[in-house]
Amino acid sequence: MSSTSLPSSGKPLKLRINRDSEGYLSLVTESGEIYRCPICGNDRFVYNYERGEVVCIVCGAVVQEQLLDLGPEWRAFTSEEKGQRARTGAPLTRLISEALTTVIDWRDKDVSGRELDIKRKLEVIRLRKWQTRARVQTSYERNFIQAAQELERLKSSMGVPRPCVEQALEIYRQALEKELVRGRSVEAMAAAALYMACRMMRMPRPLDELVRYTKASRREVARCYRLLLRELNVKVPISDPVLYISRIAEQLKLSGEVVKAAIDILQRAKKAGITAGKDPAGLAAAAVYIASLMHGDNRTQKDFAVAAGVTEVTVRNRYKELAKALNIKVPVK
């Protein structure tokens, strides 16, 4: 805890407050020196919770005032008591503008769990409708809510983690503020924002996979992605082929030894400088294919191509390039 004090010289002084085992306070300056009472020279103080003041225990001089108590109003002596008494609620979210707004329940039951009569049901339906209208008033909020619903649908369909959706909402909000969404479909902009967010969070998904779950075409999503990349000045890291290995191995139920060997192949390829300009998903599929052959798992190139979302020709070409450049002797089937 830190605050600003006004010593006798009149110059503001920032102090850090520490508490000892006996409950007394000590004040430390920015230079690390112990602050003493300007009246009596004492270095121990107490905190007056009612007035928000730090008072000297010897002469009663007020050395700090108008402090804000940021802690809870209750006391807890064990971790169990702290967990039971905490009531901070759910974390804030960008999905709605008013994260802590009370929502009228849709189950049409009273506080005792009894079914409402028809007259009260109609009244609740009317109140629920007006609450929705009151919460979403401007076109900005309506557009943002539509994008949030589209991202939630993509999250459920693709299994995208929550941090990626939150990052996509932040990207979409910036696009709204710069009026980049005007004249473009919400589905395409939301898909492009999610594609960018997944790459920023080091959880890349192929663009073709994303297009399968949205109404927008691949060309439209790619155009919106390039627009966001150009206008928002967002630094999107280059996709690492290693990030695709675990996903391919999970779909094909491969062993840990195969995954480890595939990662080693890609790391050697990076050092050799043969990964630049290549599709990361194709490189990952080829590396996993080579590693599986080295461990006696003879599957077809089509299996790896389908798991990575690329064509068999891409897997075959990357496989030949890696095997030739790294001098890997792949066992013949």
C-alpha cells in the first residue's frame, strides 16, 4: 500500500506503508529510509479506520489522511474463512457493456419456484423485451452484441478457448471504433478477428477450418483479415509449425515419442533455414509423417493431410524437402 504525504516542508512525499507482527505501521520513503513523525520523531503508527488516517502512537499527530481502504470489511483468520466470506462475483467480460446487470430469468417462476400465472407471464415477457432494448440502444452496441454472439457460436463449434474469444472481441471493438466494419458483414469481420486472435495467442487455426463454420466465404474472411492487419497496426507473430504438431497428433492418436521426434525435425529444419515461406500446417504434417514412419506407424499421407487441413500434394512435397535437406533416411513401407 502506498500513498502521498505532505511533510512539514510542504513538498508531497510518497510513502509505502508496512505492517509489523504487532499490528503497528511503519512508513518507508521512496529512497528506502524510515519515515519518522515530524513532531516527536517516533517511527511507529496506527491506522484509524473510521477517519482513514495514519496517526503517531506517541503524540497523536496525523501523518497520513484521506486514505482509501481497499480491503474487505470482514476479517478472516484461515483460508477457508476467506473463501466463504469472499463475495466478489464473476469476472468482468467484454460480451456485454454492463457486466453486472441483473437479467430477468426466462424460466417464468417466482422466488418459491412456482409457475407464474398467464397474466404475470405476459408482464415478465414485456419487461424482458424492454430490458433488452434498454441495454442495447446504439448501433455500435447492437453490432458488438451480434459479433459477440457469432464468436460464441464459433467457439462452441470449433472448441476455441475463452482467451482467444476475449482477444477477438477486443480486436473487433477496435475495428468498430475505426469504422472498419461499415459495409462489411459481421460474420466475416468476426471470423477474421478470431483468426487473428488465435495467432496472437499462439493457438493458430487454419483459415479453411474457420471458414467451414461461418457463412462468409474464404475470400471475404481473408480480405477482412488483411484489412484488420493493415488498419489496426497489430503485430501478429509468424505461425510456428511446432504449434500444429500437438493438434495433428491428437487427431491421429499418436504417441509422445512421435511428437518429440516431429518437434526435433522441425527445429533442425529451422536451423537449416528451409521453413521460411512454407505453410506451417504443411510442414507440421510432413514432420509428423516422417516421425511416424521412423517409429513404425505406417499411415497414409492422406491421414496426415486431413488432420492438418492441407492437401496430400503439400504433405508429399514438404516430406521430400525435409528428408532431403536434413538427410533423414525414412524406412520404406
